[in-house]
Amino acid sequence: MGREMNHPTAAIDIGSNTVLLLVGTVTDKRVTVLHEEQCAPRLGQGVDAEQNLHPKSIKRVIEILKTYQSVLDEEFPEAQNAVVTATSAVRDAANKREFVDLIKQETGLDIRILSGVEEAEWTYAGAHSVISKRGGVSAVIDIGGGSTEVAIGKNYIMHDRHSFDVGSVRYTERFLKTDPPSVQEIKRCRKAIRDALRERTFDWKRDTSLIGVAGTVTSLAAIAYKIDTYQPEKLNNKVLTLEQISAQVKNFMGKKSGQLLENNSEILKGRADVILAGMLILEEFMKLYHITELTVSTGGIRHGGLMRVH
């Protein structure tokens, strides 16, 4: 990892809510982003209850992957053999092997299903690859649709990590069943998050800096800083305080998902109905470890994937 690569490389991250494309170059553990795209087919829909990937969700993912292949063929022909990863939704599904085989058959792409530990490792590297370099102890929290990964390291070398089966799609489906969710639903959701996070705790040092990645965090930052569209260069290195996050939770709690989407159409597209659960996970994690602020990074698994290609 960290080997210089002057030619563009591509990575695709198939998550529980989104499918993300990244084209970039890597030099000395830093990713220079050339192109990014995101779509939200919600592959993880129903997986928590049914333990299976739904055919309609799979079809949506295949269509997106074919679109991404066209983008690579037309705009980045030198970025061949994209590294393609899948995470929580696929990991948990009984029909994951059929999914991987069908993707191979339909697109020719080979999917690597990351374990929760691998997901944390790749995210840790990816998160640091696009923000200002910093030494010392840092932790990365990645709130996904199906799981949340936390990784802690010092001077960019990770030494502890864990994957929690707590995610924005999973916990919306499990607890926040009305729109908007009732006070009781939110209360139950919060308790479940706290209970899950306490099952595996970290030796949290006071000087540990927290870095937040993925859609919940970047959406919150975009709203807080009035950035109307997803612009990584503007979002990276932004700071969100616990106070800001708690205020936004209160603001979102009584609103229907349609209203949230109307108010933030570009930012919350594909996640308006699940972002509250993601925000609750973030808020409860920060409260548990008495963290007052986090730094935003648009890096993630796909960035970590680029760094591991060679």
C-alpha cells in the first residue's frame, strides 16, 4: 500500500444503500480523485428481516454497474480491472453466492466481499487519503446502511477495529417504522444503538481525533455548511460538533422524509428516509466516548481499494 501509481485506477463500492464509483491516482498514500459517481439502489433493503437480497434490488445494482462500466470505457479506458467490493448487505445475505455469480455473468466483474474487519481497514486508509495529514491517534467512524465500522490507529497505522451490525437502513427498518418516527420509536432505536456499541468498547484516549466518513456524515456537513451538492473538495476537513449534530437530530425528528428531501433535494437523494437513524448512531457514539467534534472525510472503502490495487 502506498506504492506510486501514476495511471488512473477505478474502484466500485457496493454498499447497503449506495453504489459508489471512484477513479483516481495514488501517490504516497494520498488519493487524487479524478472522477466520482454515486447511486442509491438500496441493495440492503429487507436484508435484515429476510436475510436475502431482493431480485429488484439486484437488478438495480446491475444496471448501475453497467452504467459505471460505460463511463470507464468511454472516459477512462486506461482504468481497467476495477476493484469491486461489497459489504454488509451482501455479507449478511443467504443468497450472496448467487449475487456474486450473477454480477459476474451480467457484467464480467469479480466482486470481493469484505469482512467487517477488512471494511474497517480499507475505510481507515481511505479516510486519511483525502484529508490534511495529521499525526497522533485518530479514529474513523463509517456509518453505512447495514453496519458501522470503527477503526483506531496512530500515525496512519491502524491498531484496533470493529464492525457493528448497526446501520442506517438496518435500524430504520428495525425501529423507525413510521414517517416521521414516533418519540417511542426513536427512544427504542437510541437504546438499541447504545446497547450494541457497548458490546465492544474501545480504549479511547482523550487526544484521539475522530474522522467521520460516508453519507450520513457528508450529508450533515453539506447541510451545516450550506453546500447544495456533493463537492468533496469543499466537504473534506470540515468540522462538525456534537452540538451541531444534536441540533440537526432535533430538527429532523418531526419531519417526514418527503419534507427532508424537499428541503435538501440533492444532498438527501436516496437517503432522506434513513438518515435520521444514521444521525442517531453518530450522536450516540460521540456521547458514549465524550467526543465533542469530528473531521469530515469523503474518503472510504473505494479509496482504500485504490490503494490496494498494486
